[in-house]
Amino acid sequence: MNQFSAQDLSRIIEMAWEDRTPFEAIHHEFGLNETAVIHLMRENMKPSSFKMWRKRVTGRKTKHLQLRSPDVIRAYCSRQYKRF
């Protein structure tokens, strides 16, 4: 996991926390499968934060492309990234 810059590591963690960003997107961008993302999160978060994250993403359909509804067509909420 030392292959990532601090900026990339921060982005991977951010993507893992986002509800609508599937693990497949992280794999496509950074080459990490779900198991590797879990390992990275465990190493870079406090134990309580990691447990909270795992509880949130376990069974979440939006974190896997094959489980998500075809109605979900973007990786972020429409209220996110507002332009002023």
C-alpha cells in the first residue's frame, strides 16, 4: 500500500466512504479490489472509524455495480459538487 501518494490515498479513502462510488470504480482508477480497499482502510483509519465504515458499506447495494439499481446513473448525489 506504500505505492500511493498521500493525495491518492486520501482520494481512495474518500471514494470508499462515498455511498454511490462502487468498489469497481476504485478498482478501475487505482487497481485495488474490494479486499485491498478494506485492507487499506483498516491500516489508515482508527479502529472505531473502520468499524463504522464497515458497518455502513456491508450489504450496501450502491457499493457494487452488479447489485445497484439501473436507475443509479451517476457516482455522486445531485446535490454534491454544486456550482456557484
